[in-house]
Amino acid sequence: MTRVRTWQAAIGRAEQARQAATDAEQTTARMKQALSRTDAAQAADRLAATWTQQEEDPQ
């Protein structure tokens, strides 16, 4: 019976490690998406600033 408990404990730890890895992957994906949105927003802001200057000063 001790071997069964040892195996059950090992399986439990492996399952916890798998879940932690999945959680970390999901967190990383969310961070990448947020950074991508931030980069896109900053690029849009730069483009809008350039376009506004050209419209105000059409030389």
C-alpha cells in the first residue's frame, strides 16, 4: 500500500507541475498580447501626430 501512496503523491505533484506550467504559458501569452496592443497604440499615436502636423502645416 505504501508504493501506491508514493505513486499517487508523485502523480499529484506531476499534475500540479503541469497545471503551473499551463498557467505560466497563459500568463506569458496575455503579457505578449498586452505588449503588442501597447506597441500598436504607440505606433498609431505617432502616426496620428505626424498626420496632424502635416494637416496643420501643409508645406
